[in-house]
Amino acid sequence: MRRASVRGGLVVTGLMVVTVFLWSTPFLWTLVASFRPDNSGGIHMASLLPDYTPTLANFIEALESGDFAVYYLNTAIVAFGILAVQIVTISLAGYAFARLEFPGRDVIFYVFLLQLMLVPPILIVPNLRMIVDLGLYNTLLGVMLPYFASAFGTFLMRQTFRQIPRDFEEAATIDGARWWQVLWHVLLPMAKPGLVAFSLVSLMAHWNEFLWPLMVLNEPSKQTLTVGLASFALGTEGGKEWGLLAAGTLLVMLPLLALFAVFQRQFINSFMFSGLKG
Amino acid sequence: MRPRWARRTWPYLLLAPSLLLLAAFTYLPIVRVAWESFYDKPHGAPASLFVGLRNYSDLFADKAFTQAVINNLVYAVGTVPASMALALLFALALQRSGRVNAVMRALLLFPSMVPLVAAASLFFFIFLPGVGLFDYYLGKLGLHGFNWLGDPDVALWSLVGITVWKNAGYYMLFYLAGLQTLPGDVLEAATIDGANGWQRLRHIIVPLLAPTTSFVLVIALINVLTQVDHVIVLTKGGPSNSTKLVLYYIFEQAHENFAYGRAAAASVISVSVLLAVSLVSLKTMERGAHAAG
């Protein structure tokens, strides 16, 4: 029986190796195609074998043709700008839900929870009109504003704060600390795992977002990476410049994959905790 | 000590920034979109007119909309069970720790890390007839591919494929977490009693994972209603409306046809479906998030 289960384990591993290889072929192709010189593709453009001398030409051309520097900057402003404000709003709200008693707390908490499901893409039509009314159409602030509060972040901070024993705060309060000093110097440092988890999820959600910035921004100089990539992809399709497309796509994915490589464990934990993005 | 009124109001002050933003960008928009779904602004008219339920009757009379609803149902049936079943299988196969399994888990997770737009632009090439990745290797096996994105009978299923590819690894994470909470002694007892792998899966593992499954189901259903980036990049709803999903229809009406009344009516229907899903699952969400945390 033991021998049979060892053999079974090997079969499962073998099947998974094949599956994972097939699952990864889109990325493998991107990698191989992006370093492929222009003249070595042709009919074998789809080949997964790097049977050529690698070149950076595709990356250089993508960076020159696609205003990627501007897109990177805009995306960074959006993603980090949202995160910075969110950290303030979710810390305050999370603290209130975790530590304070007040009438209506449960009802308000459900108002937050329900928002977890009413994800913004479904409200693009009225939200766009709101942004127009506020005079923020075609601005990065208009892209960011709807995300400055986060029900998920509030929920996460509430859970995190609740796991911290009250003794620490009481000691600080006896020493004469004000509530915001307690929050800043005692609770937030201890809530770091929760904050890191939230930051990763939030950064990724807004780095990847497409539909909303597509609707709010209408000038090339204001576009984010995803919007830029979409028009870039449509452009390269006409010219059949697949190596260029692969290089451009890789440039968009690279920061995320690098972040994932560094924070792999935190990523996995935070995603399992979150379920919902942003 | 601070005065009593200050102590009373300051919890609300801490919540005010969040509540204000939630009101402005979630709850008021719902009211507003419901309101606007009863109005229409004919071409050249100076102001919107109250039209009652006409936007709704127009909506259901529009073949493109009913097609979008049907497409969305097919898309849900195509993506949700397949990606969840694969997620569970992946989790079962890779649940043991070890370096090889860790690498394989990370590779399966990669697709969910990248923007849907990036995935879509890769599949531009992968689905390319003749020289694309699929057809190139199918050709080596002596097989013929389809016109993946150009054939109205196939295109929606190509998008289903992208979605399953992208989401299965993500859902796997939840099943991995769920599997860790299973009581080992129950499984061991079942094994000693002679239950084979399939019996253990069917009668013990799957029922015990029910909370995880309902949690993942909610996320998967939300994704079905809210993700259309790949439609925008790859097919624009075509060919002949075969890949038009409801959110894409809304986007098109509002952004390209400037038919706000109709876009509003379609939004109201989407939001209602999402609200129904949420109300049913609020409890599940809370439980699932606790279990996963």
C-alpha cells in the first residue's frame, strides 16, 4: 500500500509538472519572443525555443514608441496616491470599529461590509458623472478619488487592531498619550502585517485597473500603463510586431512580478485574507 | 477629560472620511443611477425628460442587450465551475509543502498577478490564426485550430479560456487555506476504514470545504459581472455581439453611444443582481474571511 501511494504521488507530481508547464506557456512565449531579433521570427514567431542571439531591441523600441515612462509615472502616482490616503482613512475607521463603542456601530459596519461587494466597475456610469460634476474629468485625482476609502481595508484594520491586547494602549494612556499618539506610536506599528497585506493588495488592484482610468482619462499624456498597453497592443497588431507586443506587455507586468518575487509569502497571505481587491 | 459631546461625536469623526467617500462613490451613485434610468435626453434636447420605464423597455427590446445577458450567463457557466474545480484539484495536488510544490503554486498564481489587459494582449498573439502560439503547436500535432476570436461560435469560449487560466490559480489559494483547516484525524480514520481517494474527496473533503467553496463562488460571480477588460482589448463585443457581456454593453452605451438613460437602466439591473448575491452571501463573506485569516 505504501509503495502504491508513493507511485501515486509521483504520478500526481508528473501530471502537475505538465499542467504547470502548459499553464506557463503564455509567459514563456512572452519571454522568448521579447528577446527575439526582428529577422528571426516570421512563421516561427510562436516558437518557445530561444534559438537566436538575444537582443534588447524590442524593449528599446517599446520604450521609445509607447511613452512608457509617462505611463509608469502616472500609474505610480495613482497606485501610491490611493494607498497613501487609504492608509489614513482605514486606520481611523478601523480603530473606531475595533476600539470604540458608539450607537449605530453595527449598522454602519454593515454599510461598510456591503460595499465590499458593490465593486466600483459596476458603477462606472454614475461615478463618471460624479467625477465630471466635481470637475475632475481627465485628471489623475479623478481616477483615484473613488478609492480613497476602502471597506476591505477598514475590515482588515479592524481585525488587526482587535488582535492587539489592550494593555499596550492602557499603558500609553496612563503615560499621558493622546488617542492619536496611541494610534500612531502603539497600534499602527503593531498592525504592520495587516498594513503590508493591505498595501500589496491595493497596489496590485490599482496597478492593474483598466476600465475606470480608460473612462476618466482622455489624453495620451495622462494615461496609465494598462490604458497605454491596450492602445499599444492595438497598434502593434496592425504592424504584426509581435516581439514588440511581448516586450511592451513584459514591461507592464515586470514591476508586479518583481514585487511578487520579493513579497511572495505576504502576497499569498494577504490574498487569502482579502478575497476582494482594493 | 474631554467634554461629553466630544467623546460622543469623535467615533463618527473618525469614520467621517470613509463614510463620506462611500456615500459619494457607492451609495449615492446607486440612487443616482436608479433615478437617471427613468430619464432620457433626446438628441438636441436642452434637458433630460422623464420617460418612465421606457429605458427599460428599450433595453429589453434591444437584441444586443438580451444577447449580452445570455452571453454573461454562458460566460458564468463556462468560467465559474471550471475555474473552481481546477482550483480545488491544484490545491489538492500541491497542498504538501516542499520546494517543487512551492514553485508550481507560484507559477499557477502568476496569471492572477498580471493585469487582465496584459493577459489579453498576450492572447492577441496566442489566438492568432495560423501563426499564433495555439495554431503553431496544434499544427505540429497535425491538428487544426479555430479562428479563436473571429468565429462567433468560438470567441466567447476563447474568453472563457482566458478567464479560467487567469483565475484558477487565485482561487487555488483559498482552497489551500481551506485544506489546512481540515481535521487530519477524520481523513485518517476514513483511510483506515478503507475509503479510497475519490470517496474521501467526495464524502469528506468537499463537504468540509463548503464554506471555502461558497466564499470563492461569491468572488467568482463578482468577477463574472465586473471584468470586461479582455473584451475591450480583444473583441469589442464581436464578432456579431457574440462576446458582448453586460458590463461591456453598459460601457459601450455610455462611452460610445452616449445613451446614458439606457446605460443607467442596464446598470440598475446589474447592481440589483450584485446586491442579491451580496445579501445572500454577507454572512458567508464574514465567515469566510475569518476562516481564511
